[in-house]
Amino acid sequence: MKKKKISVQELLERGYHALIRELGVDGMVQFLIEIRCGRGDYTRDRHLWLDNVPFSEIAADVLRLEEEAKAAKRRRHRPAK
């Protein structure tokens, strides 16, 4: 069964909640510090990820993410009933 693609914002929120649930707040902070330190060769890895992805697909993803962000902003600023 194919899962529905979630927005980047929802992915981040769910990820943070999972980290807090499993590690606690202090553990989450420590984990985020560790993974942001940067290991490996990002440039090489980026080529592995993106060299076979057509530019049109990347551009479409950017446009979709921009539209999702605009829609989320409109929902946040909608007056309460």
C-alpha cells in the first residue's frame, strides 16, 4: 500500500515528536547536534542523489513545496469562526 506523501513541515514535526518520545528533550538536542556536525562527503553524495533526477522533476518539487507553504500560511492566518 502506497503511503500519502507528507509535507516537509509535517515530516519535521513528526520527527521531532518521535525523537522527544524516544530520547527525551535532552537526548533530542544531543542527537540533533551530532547529526548536524557533518560527516562524509556531501558533494559526492549529492551527485549520487541528484545526477539521475531530471531538472524538471526538481523544479516541479520546488514549486509544489512553495505552494504547500503558501497554503499552510493561509490556513494559519485564517480568522477563527
